[in-house]
Amino acid sequence: MKQPNQYQDFKVNVKIKLALLWSAVMFCYIYGDYFQLYVPGKVEGLIGGNNMLDNPFKLLMASLLLAIPALMVCLSVFLKPAANRFLNLLLGTFYTALMLLIALTSYSDWHMFYVFLAILESILTAIIVINAYKWPKNKE
């Protein structure tokens, strides 16, 4: 029985769900990188060139690694369902594993925020995989 004061809920298209999840992942990446600047010695290392991305190739690889989730925000909306589902399953799984690896190998007092964000990112990308896996089929 319908309650007279209940709010109406709309079913959200799977493409929109995936795009929003990838957006949330990107925000976590951005905040993680920004908060890294508050870790003692980080800014001095950036200025002096003593950091993990200390050559053009590593910087290019890091850019590629971060560009893919950013592109998935748009691709999740614009791609056809079969390619969309495949890419979200593949990349969602890859980024889930990557972020869990980062969470397991990054612990220190100053990096608790990074571990937290990596776990959150892995949960979000796992939800991406689940949503892509459960992609609704056409009714025949």
C-alpha cells in the first residue's frame, strides 16, 4: 500500500550510475594527491625533484593511470552497452586491485588518509564492477 507522504524514487540508468561512481573515484584521487602536499617533506621533495615521479616517463605513466578513470566518466555515458560493460568490468577490476595494493603498502602515520582513500576507491571501483556485471538485459 502506498503511503501518501512518501517520496517518489526514480530508477537511475546504469550508465549514469557508472559515470557518477567514476566521478567519485576521481574526487578521491584528487583529494589524496592534494592531501599528500601536507605530508612533511613532500613539498621540498617536489621542489628538489626527489619524488616518485622523477622522470618524464614516470610522469607520463602516472598521467595515463589517472586519465583512464577520468575518461571513464564520459565513456560510461556514451559507449554502447556491450563495450561499456566490458570496459567497466575490466578497468573496475584493475583499479580495485591497484587501490587495494596501494592501501596494503602505504601505511604510515602520515599516510593513514591515503590508506583510507585507497580503501574507499577500491570499494567504489568494486561497486562499478558489480553494476557492470549486473547490467540489465533487454526484455525479449
